[in-house]
Amino acid sequence: MEEKKDMNLRLLRYLAGQANQTEKKEVLDWVNENPVNQYQFDQLKKYWKRRTEDPQLISHAFQKDKLWKQYLDSQGTEVIK
């Protein structure tokens, strides 16, 4: 379970443009590991893109958390605090 939390954090850092080179490689390796990971990453990118393109969502940090929770719920994953 801890490994999944670590990857979720890396995915968020990657999408936010805050991942270091090692984290970027780990994310890309994970994405390319199997089609399920690729699908999950693509879905997360859709949520992330939606958040970053909507001016109302950008101005409200709680919306980011709401969208992340929606994504995790859709994947059957618990929210990481």
C-alpha cells in the first residue's frame, strides 16, 4: 500500500511539473509497465488538464482536491493525506 501512495505522489508531482529527473523516470517506467497503468495515467491527465484549463478551478485550490478525490474514487483508491 505504501508503494501505491508513493506512486500517487510521484504522479501528482509529475503533472504539476515538480518532479525531479528520478521521479519523472519512475513515472514513465510505471506508465509503460502495462496497459492498465497507461490507462490510469491517461485518466488522471484528463482530470489534471481539466483543472488547469478552467479559470474557476485554478483559482480555487479545494477544487484540485475535489478532482483528485474524484479520480481516486473512480480508480477505487483511497485519498492520501
